[in-house]
Amino acid sequence: MPHTRSTAKARIASFGIAALSVLALSSCNPDNSHSLATSPTAPLISSVDPPAKSVVIDAVGGPSQANNGFDFNGYFGGDATITLPLGWQVTVECKNIGILHHNCAIVNTDTSSPLGGRIQFNAVSNTDPTAGLQPNTSATFTFTASRAGNYRLACVIPGHEDEGMWINLVISPNATLPTFSKVGK
Ligand SMILES: [Cu+2]
């Protein structure tokens, strides 16, 4: 898969203080593997490359006890929102540091319990979405944010989204850069 982090880091220098704090919380090893921050408030947007229209999302499942580990980066139940510009390429680095199996997927906002939303853009970390990632494992997937609308970044293991393991993900034709907000949409 394409790995453009080094160029993204060079370009992100103009992206502002928030981006710099992101870099301070994450690092890349010489083998190109990525050390995710494990703080409950680790930033979800880890790098942005505006010329390439690509963004990397570091989704860390299960770091916080605030919702019994059913969270991403400390957020759950729609209490945070990622907004992405329409048409950008999105890489999701999904890491499970919880006790249970977890995964990452982009789903619609159909909240029919207990299975939750249906996977969109074929964007999911696991071939078998119901199996999930074992604790302390990770997987990466990429998709194009090709349809505007309101979605969720969720864990699609049955029952987990229903427990609150989701945040908002908005694809907007009006957004010029990816943004993160600690509030619901
Ligand atoms: Cu889960």
C-alpha cells in the first residue's frame, strides 16, 4: 500500500500547532511501522497531505476505561467528529489495545441494534468483520471518501457499536482540510 508519511510530515509543517502536537505524540520507526500513541486522548488525525488530498487516521480501539474499553482514542458514543473533504484518500490505521477483540470500519448511521450501521466504501480492517483484531494487533485499510454524507467510524463486532464504540465521520463537499472536533455533529 502507498506510504507517504515522510512527505506528509514535511508538508505538515505549515499545517499549524495542532498538527505539530500530533507529531509529538506519534512516531515512525525506521522499518516504517508506526508507533501509535496510546493516550486516551491520542489524536485521531495523525497526518494530512493537502497536495495529495490524503489523510491518515490513527484509530486506537479500547484505550480508555471511560466506556469500559468500547472507545476509539478515548471517544465513544458520538462524542467526537472527524470531518473529511469529499474525494480525499483516507488511510485508517486501526490498532486494538483493548482487552477484547475490536476492529474499525466506516459505516452508515443506521443504528439498528445490535449490529449497527452497514459498512460503506468497503472500508473495514478485517476480512471477517465479526472477528475483529486480537488485542495488541493492528491493520490498515484505505478508501476514497467518494460520497458526501454522515457516517461513523465504528467497531462492527456485533454489539460493540451499540455499546458506544463509534464516533462521527462526516464527508463534506465544503471541507477543505480534515478536521477533528471533540463534539458530536
Ligand atoms: Cu469492538
